[in-house]
Amino acid sequence: MADAIDVSKGLPSNPEKATLEGKNKFLGFWVFLGGETAMFATFFGAYLGLRGGVGDGPASADLFHLPLVFIMTMLLLTSSLTSVLAMFAMKKNNFKAMMIWLWITVLLGLGFIGLEIYEFVEYYHYGLGFSTSAFASAFYSLVGLHGAHVAFGLLWIITLLIRYRKAGITLTNAPKFYLFSLYWHFIDVVWVFIFTVVYLMGIGG
């Protein structure tokens, strides 16, 4: 394979940016994250402005359960750690370890999505539909947007894991795995803000 890393010559310290293509992807990705940050900031602003508009529906303090949200948070934060360990393995040219850590990241992410779906279904049974109130619409829009990003990230990494399952670490796929890791950290950071602004503030009133 033409772009395979030649271990006998030493592994590049940053294989994800060892080529011009990798550097361009890295730069473009930061531009993409800038747009994502602006979009989430808009949704956060809308939620903060509408969180008090509960109408005849249930309020956040009546619905949110901190233990469930804490478990979701731990799953996502742990998945961020496993993605870091995967990138350490990549830099050491340990393809097997990288794949293992990334599959663990996938499992943790799936666990998070499963609990979020359970959470939404439970809230619906308690009378919080999307159009129940301004609070409900803002809540489902913000948290659902984040959940959609998690689902996209899982689809992204699963596709990479299947496509390159026998390829080893190359100068072509290293940037792709690394950019996924950056994306995953980004949605983890967004969740920390959601956990604080939506759930902690919601439970505290």
C-alpha cells in the first residue's frame, strides 16, 4: 500500500498531519467546528429564553432525574477517554489497540444514545411532547440536536472501522481517525454544557 507508514523508517510523530491532504483536512475541520459552535450557541440561547415557558405542561424539575443523566454523562466522558487512548495507539502504530479502543468508544456511544431514547420516551409518557410547551420544544431541539450529532459520529467511526479493518494505519486513514476523535471531543464538551445548563439548572430551578 503506497501510503502505508513504513515502521522501519520511524513513525511520523503526527501521522494525521504528515501529508498536505491531512493538514488541509485538519484546517477545514476547525472551520466546520466554528460553524457548529455558532449553531449550538443559538440553540442554547433559545433554550435559555424559553425554559420558563412551561404552559400547562410539566416543568424540568418535575421530569429530570439526575442519576440517569449522570450515567449518560459518564458514558460519554468515558468514550472521550477511550478515543484519546485510541489516538495514542495510532501514534505508536498499534493498529490493533487503536481498533479495540475505538470499538469501545462505539459501544459507550451506543449506550448513551440508548439511554437518551429511553429518557425521551419516559418524558413523553409524563406528558412532555415536542409541542407541549415552549420549554418542551426548546429542550427536545437542543438535546435532540446533540443526540443527532452523537448518532452521526457513531455512523462515521463505524464506517471507518469497517472500511479500514484490515488496512493498518496509513497516512490516508490516520487523518480520518484523528478528525473523528476531535469531533467526538467536541460533542462531549457540548454535552457538558447541556448537563450544566439544561439538567443541573433545571433540577435546581
